[in-house]
Amino acid sequence: MKFGLRGALGIILSAGFLFLAFRNVPLDKVIENVRGANVWLLILSAATATLIFPLRARRWRPILDPIAPNLPFDTLWRPTAMGMMLNNVTPARAGELARAFLLSRSTAAVPFPAAFASLAVDRLFDAVVVFVLMFGAMLDPAFPPGAQVFGRSMSSIALGGLLFIGVVMVGMYVLVLFPVHVITLFELVVRRIAPRLEERGRMALVSLTQGLSVLRTPSRFASVFGWTLAHWLVNALAFWIAFKAVRIDAPYSAALFLQGLIAIGVAAPQAPGFFGVFEFFGKAGLGLYGVKADAAATWAIGFHFLSYLPITLIGAWYFLRTGLTLTELDTAERASESGSGE
């Protein structure tokens, strides 16, 4: 996978966030917290965190049903595991493109462009559910009272965020129900502002429209939404179990808030595995709940490492068994960037 400017920027940002996360945190206190942690709860937390990846693979099936109905779970699980592993060890989230390529390589029923478009839907549902849960947690009475950002109360931000998500959902349905009108309007606007982007933007909208076909069927939409909700509730549960393991007294809603905050943080370019950014935003989020810096830092680095390791090892095992090389993935990446989709 190519490194490039984005990869270099990600390394620099991650190093900076890692420094900020552990600045002024007494190392001896972190070591003391680690020694006093409940090992069995840490193991349970890691196992729970790993469970989200089979849930993600299962969620992929109804997204792909309009293209290839009822794909076997194993066909979806192996590309998911390998893609998550590659996200952890390669720059610029190369695992996302690899996941689409690996699926198309394993079954002729799903061509690469369709697999790649399905991941846009995958991420859209992630964003909607993560932020609904995050803003819901901010409305919980257990959320720290008086917390403000830029002079606005967190409750007003939460209500505004939920309204924004509603607008996004409406926009998704407009794109699905009136694709020709939306694409025509896009072409008219971009042709005047940035004509060089017109063709690539049009192709992206067409792919997204095809992927969003899941919204046309209420039962399929409910299935995708349900699996996405299960994924993020389980992920938050893993956070909360790890809270208990290192003796952090915070409610489950704090885990829902924290995973949303971390999701915002990891959207920026960063090093493979999200190290640095995860720790910084994890510590900052727990700080709102009055958790001491050393305890928050202990949770962040401990949970991150323990949740990183299993899926990385599982994905690496599958990757070695396939006989695939990074050169093949580079070829797929260049093809996607050129718009060929081959």
C-alpha cells in the first residue's frame, strides 16, 4: 500500500495526539493502575470488542442483497477480518478498499465496483447510528451537567445533532428516490464550479445510489439498521466492561458518548491502528465525567491494545492463507482511483 502525503500526515498527527494524551500523566500511576486491573474483565472486554467484527460481516449481507442475495457468512467474514487487519497495519485506511477487493475476488457474484459502493453505505449507517447513540447519551441525566462547547450547552448540541442526522436521512432517501434529478443538479453545479470533478463526482453518486438501494425496501433497511445498532451497542459494552476492569466509575451512556467522540477523532488522517488519536479523545471524553487523567489514560491504552490485537491476528491468519500480496491490493487501489473499477 502506498504511503504518500496522507500517510505521513497521519503519522505526525498520531504522534502529536499520543504526546498530548500522556503529557502530565504520571507513568507510575498508570503502571499501578495496570497492576490493579481485573484481568478477567479485561479479557472479557477484548472478547466483546472482537465480537463486533462478525456483526459487521453479517450486516454486510443485507446491504449486498440487491446485488447478490443471501451470500454465505464465511464469504463476508474473511474479507471483513482481513480488511480490519489491514486498517490496523497500513496507512490511509487501505483496509476498506482491500475489503471490497477481497470480496469481489472470492465471489464472482459481487463485482468490485459494487462491493466498493456497498462500503459507502456501510459507513453511512455507522455514522448515523454512532451519532444517534452519542447524542442520546448527551441527553442522559448522568451526562455531566453544565458541560459546554463554544458557549452552547451539550443538550442543545445533542438536539441539533439529532436534527442534522434527520436531514441526512432525508437526503439519502431523496438520492434513492430521485437519483436522476440529484445527479443532474450535481452536474449543473459542479460544471460551473469545478468541471474537472464532474465525472468522478457523478460516478461516485451513481455508485452511492446503487449502494443505497437498501433503503428502497423497509425490511432490508430495518435489517441493516438493526445489525448496525447491535454492532455499536456491543462496542460500547466492551468499553464499559473495560471501565470496570480499571475501576472507572462511569455509566454505560458514557461509553456511548465516548465511542462517538472517538469516531469523530479517527476521521482525521492518522497512523495505522488509530494509536494516539484514540488515546487522546478517550482521555478527553472520560475527563468530562470527572475521571482522573491517569485512570483515563490507563483505560485508553489498555483497551485499545487489547481490542487491536485479536482482529489483527485473525485477519493476518486469513491473509496469509489466501496467498494474496500487497502488490495486488496496490493494483486494485490504483484502478479505483483511476475510476476504471477493474
